[in-house]
Amino acid sequence: MFKKLPEERKTAEETGLLARIDRSRLPQHIAIIMDGNGRWAQRRGLPRTLGHRAGVESLRDVVKICVELGIRFLTVYAFSTENWKRPREEINTLMNLLIEYLQKEIDELCANGIRINPIGKLEELPASAQKAVLMARERTRLNRRLTLNVALNYGSRSELVEAVRTLAQKVRRGELAPGEIDEKLISSHLYTAGQPDPDLLIRPSGDYRVSNFLLWQLAYTEFWLTPVLWPDFRRVHLLQAIVDFQSRERRFGGLL
């Protein structure tokens, strides 16, 4: 899965993009909203479930190039708290794909130093999915080359409510004074505690919304939007996003 792609198999565009990337200014953390699987399938007259399966190949490609480049953190939006509203067949397919991916790829993930860090309300997932997710987290917990945050049953508003409740309980017990609550403390109570905020958010499928994803963490993140549907998203698109990211001046609210 992660073996280096022979030079002759790279497209001319990919080779050119790689040559333009400044390895000293790579984003530490990339976040991706993996969207467009259903539309991809519908445009081909296929069941939506096949769109999700095709999307797994895109995830493989993206993880692979992130490892090759040395990206430290990758967060992917796999299943939101709102996705439970979808048809039962589609939900079952998504859960089965999650289990299949983790079981088939776990040895390669470990061999390549990738840590699986599931984030979200994992306790509400089906028992079989919980088992696979916890297995992957335990098997890869010591890996440090790339941390792959997989957002499952995730909603950013729910994440923030949970953090606020935890802090309120500490105040109530006298462990914390209200005046001690600051941005750093709130960040330390989120699912991404200890990680840098995303430098770059990639949104495929032509939509222009964040969809309740990492609302706190995206405060100063650079956005890269593309009409490409997720199942068609490949390493060359990630390289395009990084090249564009490196062309921007990040001021974090400061003056020009």
C-alpha cells in the first residue's frame, strides 16, 4: 500500500508539483472533509454504497502521499453525528467498510509508522465497529510517523459541549477557577488535544461549508476547495493543495 511509487509511473503534473513544494514549509496538519461519494455513484448509475467503496481508494492515496512527504497529522471526516439520518443500508455499508479497511490495512499501517486516532462519540458506534476501531488504536498507539485522526460519529458542536461540561464539572468540584479557563485549556479538552490545529483544510465536491467539522480548530486554517468528488481525489490533488497553501501569506490576524 505504501511502497514508493516508481518514478516512471508518476504523471508529469505530479512530478512538477513535487518539484515546486518547499519541504521546509509543509503543513503540519491537514484536515479533509471526504465528501461526494454518493454523487459520484449516482452520476455513474451506481448504488451510493459503491461510491463509498471507491472513496476508500482515495483515502489510501492521500495517506500514502502524506507519509511520503512527512506530514505529521491528517484528520479525515469519515462519519458525522448527522449521518445517522441516512438510509440504514448506507450506514451499514459505511460501518462494514470501516471494519474492512482497518482489518486489511492494520499491518501496513503499523509497518509505516501510522497511528490511528479515532475521534468522536465512539461508544455509540455498532459493537463490531467499536471493536475494530479500538483494535486499530491499540495496535498503532506507539507509532509516530503520521497520526491519522479518523472522525467517527463526530460533530464539532457536540465536541465543544462535552469539553464545556467537563470544565464545568471541574469548577463545581473546586478543581478549577472560572478565571483559569482560557483557549489553551479548552483546546486541551478537545479530541485533538496535544496536536497543532490544522494548517490546511481540503473540501472536495464543490461545497462551501465546514459541516460541523473542527469548528474550534479551524480558526486560522487555510481552506482549499475543489469541485473534484472524493472518489476521484488523488495524490496529485493533494499536491495541488499544498502548492497553493505555500503560496499564501499566513498572518493569523496580523497586519500585511
